[in-house]
Amino acid sequence: LKEMIALWWELAEKQQILPLNNQPGRFGDKRYRQDRYEYRPGIGSIPPLIAPNLRNRSFDILAEVTVPETGVEGAIIAQGSGAGGYAVYIKDKRLHYVHNFLDLYYFSVSAEVDVPPGVHTMRVEFKSTGRFKGEVSLYYDDLPVGSGAIPATVPVFFGVYGLTVGYLRGSSVIRGVESPFTFTPSALQRVIVQAAGHSWRDPEGDERVAMATQ
């Protein structure tokens, strides 16, 4: 029996199922404190607790897209709702990044040229320039196509809808666009989120959110 128990723990560690708990992101679980995330389109909504923590820090979002002659459209990645959050999407043949600040202010940066046909990596680069603000640059591959300031970002909570890839869920974070705003079928291959700098934590704010969403 002791040998079986020892073997179980050995395999559990090898298969990366430790620690054993049903509350992801707690108890120092290093899997949910990473800075790089890779997603495929159409996955289920990812709960806020284990979505990338992009609050008050720099980050890059890259999307591998195959663009046909007829163009593509839809949500690439989004977190939040009409009450606040962010989204990266293509509409009217151009790449856009939006940050919805608590449905009070709506900041948008758009590409100045259309997405050309072919296989491309769309990139959104957010550089923090101070407390909860930053500059956004948009790229098609290595070509800069747009930039702008985001003077205020949501400090605590993007809402209960979680993170979605390739579609929107619930109340749309993008004004004038209705959910699900699904991305053109088979055109979006994967999305990579790479955060930089220290992960921002607000224990008191997070506790208030936890109590309000019980």
C-alpha cells in the first residue's frame, strides 16, 4: 500500500495535478501566476480568477489570423461586459482595441489601414505609462498601423463573464456590437497573451468583489 501511495504522488507531480484543491488560483498555485497564456478560439469562458491579470501592467496580445480575400471580422479576445472591460477585434477590415472604463468612458484605438489578405500576426502592445493608464500600439506583423493613449483603465474587476476567445459573451464590452460577434470561421488560429512587470493585486478591492458576487 505504501508503494502504491508513493507511486500515486510521484505520478501526480509528473502530470502536474498538484496542488489538489477545487479553488483555482489560490494557495500559491503557480499555474495561475504565469505571465504567458495561449488560447485557441471557441474555448469556454475563462473565469476572472484564472484569466490573465492585465491590471496596471504592460502586455502584448498576439493573434495568428488567416485573412481571405473577402476579409475577416469578429472578436479576437475580450474580458468583461458592457459594465467594463477590454476587447481586441476586427471590424470593417481593421484591427481595434477598446477599453471600457466602467461604462463611463470608452477608449478606442483603431488601425489606420485595412488588414491585407494572407497569414498575419495581429499584435496589440500596451505599455503602462503610469498608474492605470498606458499607450497602445497596433501592428500587422511588424508593421505599425495605429496607436493611441488609454488614459484610464479598470482598477479592480472586469465583471463576471470572464475571458472569451473568438467571440463575445453576455453584455458586449464593445459599444455598438452585439454578442456573440463570432470571429470568421477557421480564420483565427490562436491567441497569445504576454504580460510584463509585476502582477497587480488589490486584496481589499478583490475581497469586496468576492463578497458582491457571491
